[in-house]
Amino acid sequence: MKDIYSGGTQVVVYLGDGKNHRPKRLSEHHIISKAPNQQHFYNDERDGVHLEEFWAALSASAMPSLPTNDRSKRPRIRSRHLSSTFHMFCLLRVLGDEVLTSDLVDRMRKLTAMDPSCDLLGTMVETLRCMLLNPWWQRIWVVQEMIVSRAAVVRCGTVTCPWDMFIATASSLSSSSVDMSTIFRPDSIKVLQYFCRQVLSFRDLRNQWKKNLGAPMLTLLQDFSARRATDERDKVFALLGLASHSQRFLALASYEDSVADVYRATAVELIRRSHSLEIWHGDLARKNRRDLASWVPDWSAVYDEGDRQRAQRGGSEKGERSSTWKLTVVQSEGGYWKFVAEGMTLLLHWINENPQERKLPKRMEEEFDSYHRLLNITCLVFYRRGNANALVTTVERIQELCISLKAHCSWGSAYEDLAKHPSISAFGRSAAFYREVKSKSEVGQVTPNMDLESRDDFWFGKDTAAWLDRMAIRYETVTFRTPKSETAIQHHFRWELEELIWYPDERRRKSFLSMESMPLGTVRHVGERLFSWDDRDSAFSTISKWVSYYEKMSGYHRVKLAKTLLGETNLTETLQSTAEVDGVGDKSHRDTVEALLLEWLDHVLERHDFPDDANMKPLNEALVLATTGRVMFALNDSTLGLGPGSMTVGDEVMMLPGTSSPFVLRFRLPERDESLEGPAYAVVGDCYLDPSSSDEKKKLPNPWPGWLPETIMPIELKVYWERRRIYLF
């Protein structure tokens, strides 16, 4: 489809016969014998004749006609002459030009003074509404014909115009300084806003396409989620050709797969290629289908507008503060061993850069030996027997890395060595701590509560969790998908890949992900959902209910509440021009920002309206963006947050790899035939937690380069690990 439309001279977008929003095809006889004169717009000075006719029609409609009712002597303005498609196109042409728009405003003010009930423009906007009801605006396949075409022309009835005229109108309305409420009624403004959203969804993508860039597949799926397809698989297939080169997984386009398989494969590919879980941003309970796992978005459902705006407006910010907890998807046995070899190679190179300072614990020697032997017994025998030469080569490379890394396991346990070692602080305790231990041990004052072990590796205590984080954090972000039976790990090869469970009976094969998680808390209260800001009274009422509950909580802090209501907003950047203080980190600046936040919050809560102060406008916009479609919740430790509307009390909030945002998960009981080595959850969606309410321990440390398999880690280390493996269904 992409090749067909990109090869044409131009694409004609047919939006109906101009009399009704249904696209009735004109018969050949009607076209030849009764076709009225065609009216063409060019979006330049050649449209002058049409505009003169438009102004004349507007003036003619404004000529007063005495009412038949003698009780009223006020003249009425007739609007029936402005209901044609031609006049609607004229209005769009005017609104796309700043000078013409100003002229229109002046004329309408005079007409309104004559007859306040006059709604000439509303008649034309109603014609526009009918045109927007045409099925073309709802179909998913037309996205390609518009984006990749060399030129596009719109035809509605007997009127045609270049698509660029629609773009000019939508762009002008979106950025206009003119208050449209002075000439349009609220219902008309909503129609114009919808027109702008529909048209502008094409603009940026079309510009990217002309530069041979394409767009992220996830953005396409979100932007055009409201469009329909007869076959639900086309909600994905119709957009594949428009994706950027790195995300064109066209091999997925197979109509032999079920809808659920296509949607699941799309989710896995997006996670694998982006190394993130951004596809889970929003409310994942937004599903039309019931045959999808909780972690698989329903691409046939309409993406919530609030979630879409937060995901895309926050994309650049989240990219800058991307999580150090990396994520990699492994789908095959060979892919897993390549990943292990890559991590061990990176770690070895990093140690070799400064071998005197960067050493591994001596306790790890026997672990590398055990791993080396286990590779022989567990997998190399089977690989060689099956002539899996590529796998044999990779595993033998891992054995070589085990030998090389073992040579760097030279940290001893003598107090003198630990106390003087320059980099011991990187492992959770300072050299001063070990000097203290040495001095106390000499006089017999070492006590059990010092978290010391009796073995020579006594320093494997609770504080060593920081070391473990740096050593294993990147390995433990590997996410596994249950593969199809033909690519499954052999059932006797359990190893540490328990996530890749193979079910001999394909019908019993489960669709789940397995990954490490960091628990942050359990939800103890959830407020009511703020559905939309279209009804401001209802929205402000919901905000007040949120605040009234949290004011009763212990540790209530008004500034924290204000920051939570603003969500992911970067206050430093948002208020930089507002707070007239140099140096964003000094106390005077913080005091100014907090004072502004409190003043803004007081106004919102007391008056149920937004402040008119220009300095507070960014805060008003941030509130709308952060709260639309969300609920405010509290964790057991009184941490405040904003989350998806479907979350409930008892849900758990966790940090997961590949994202800087926490996620809301819901515990589920495993089925009888499920043998899992960790708890099972359903994904509810992403959320926002007030960072000032979170503990410092929840911050992830910066990892060392490289990673090691979990099996190599001594078992006593895992006891102190705050992360846990979970299964997502």
C-alpha cells in the first residue's frame, strides 16, 4: 500500500457529496449531465474571487429582515445562505490566514451587535462537523495514502482544495492569539478543536516522512488508535510501513496469525527494540479484547487522550532521565548465551583498564569454577551432540571469560587489606569502617550486630547489597518471553532460565514475562477518577476531594501535595522564568518556587478556577496534563502519587527495568498448572510518585559496565537483595 500511494502523482481525498456526511458515489450520468460548476481553492492569492463571494454572502445574510411576529421589532439575521460546502471551505481558508481572521473577527462583532442571537459561523461549522463524520476520518488504511503521497487534494461535493489548506487552518487555529470564543460558540469551538487534532496528526508525520525519517511505531499506534479497521490486525499492519527504519518489523505482517498473537508479537518487538517498557504507559485495563495478557496493550482500543499527551510530551524528558536499570529481551537460547558473553566481556574490559583498583572478591573464584564446570555438564554435551556449532562457540567463549575473570578475584579478607584498600567504599562500606572493625576485633569487641560473617568473606553483609546492585543489576533486567514450542528451551535444560518453561502441550503454553522488580509500596487509598477537564466544575470538585482526604494524613505537607498534582512536570524549567532568582539550587530560589506553588494551590482550591496570572499559566497546564484520566493515591508509607483510573486499594507499586516511572501491579493467584518461582501479577499501568516522599534507598545506583549471570552469584548475596523476580501474566 505504501509503494502504491507513494508512486502516484497525487492522492484525492474524497469526503462525500457535500450534501450529507455519507460518501455517496455520483453516477456517471449525473456527473456528465447535471454536475454543477467545480470550485477550486489553491491556498494562495488565486482564492481572492471565492473570498469576495464569501464576504458578500456574509453581508447579504446580515441584511436585517423584519420578523413576522409584531411583538418583536428587533431585526433577525438569516444564516441559511451560508450552509453550503463552498462557504465552509471559505471559512477554513479565512481561518488559515491571520489577516483574514482579524477581518472576520471585526465583521462578526458588528453582526453580533445587531443580533446577539446570530450564529452565522455556527452554520458553517455544522457543515464542517458533517464532513468530519465521513468514514474517511475513521479508517486506518488512509493514513498511509495521506502520509506517503507526493501531493494530496481534498474533494467534498463540487469543492476541492489542497490538503495544505487544511494544514494551514489547523496550524493557525492551534497557535492563534485570537480568542475564538468571541466569534464561535462553545459547541463550534469543540468541532474546530477536533478538526485540528485530526489534521495535525498527519502534519508532523508527513514532514518526517519527507525527510526519510518515519516515526516511532509506538507513536503511530497511539496517534491513530481511534481509527478503525475491518480486520483488527490491520490496526498494526496498516502502520508498519510508516515506522522509522529501526522499527519496521514487517516480518510480523502475517494474516495467518490470530489477533492476539499479532498484538503480543508487536508488544514484544517494541520492548525488545526500545529496551524500555514505555508501551505500558497509561491505563492497560483499557482493553476491548479479553484474550490478551495484561502486559499486552490492546492496539484495537482507543488510547486515552490524557495518556497519549503525557506519553508523548514527556518522551524527551524521560529520554534524558532514562533509567540506569537497563532492559533486554531474550527470546531464544542462542540469544541468551550471546547476552551473557557480552556482559562478561564488558566487565572484563572495564576491569582490565585499571586492574589494580578494580578487583572481584576472592570468594568468587569457586563460583567461576562451578559455572565453568556446569556449562560442560549441562549444555555443551547436548549442543555438541546436536551439532549446534554456533551455541558451542558462544558457550566456550563464556568459559574462557570465566577463567579470565577468575584471575581478578583477589580481594582478601584480612582486615589490613580491607582497611587500606582505596576502593572498598564502592562495595558498601568505607575503609574507616574496616579500620574500626580491626581495632575492635583486636580487643574482642566484634559483636553479631555488626553484620559480620565468621567465614573469611565476612564482609558479605547487608551493606554489600549496593555492590550487588552494581554487579548484577543489568543482568537481572533481562526479560524473557515464553517462546513457541519449536524454539523453546529443552524441557530438561532448566538452568537459570526457569522463565523459558516449555509446555509439551502447546495449548497449555502460557504467555508471560519474567523480570526483576523493586517493591516501593502497597496502595492503601485511591481517590475518585478525574475523567476530563472539559467539565471544569467537576474536575475542580474532584481535586478538592483528593485534597480533603490527604489533609488528614500524618505527615501532610502542602508543598508536596502541590508537586504531586503537577505530576512529572519539571518545576525548575517550568518556573525558571517566573522565579526571579539566579541559581536554581539556592535556598532563596526554592523559597520563591514554593511560595508560588502555595499561592497557586490556594487559588485553585478556594475559587475552583485557574489563576489568570501569566506566571501561573504553566502550572495550570501542568495540572490538566498530569491529572486527566487519573486518580490520586497514597501508599502505606503516606507517599502520594497519580495513577491509572483502574487501580484499586491493595495494588502494589514497583520499579521495573527499562523505565524511570514506577508501575502499578495487581497480585494474581497462580493457576493449578503453573509452577512459578515468584509471585504473579497483572500490569495495571504506569504511575507518578512524589519523589520528595520517596526514600533514598529507592534510588537505583549507577551500574558498573557489564553483568554476570545470577547463577554465578554466591547464595548469601541474594539474601540481601531487595529485588525479587516476578511473573507478569
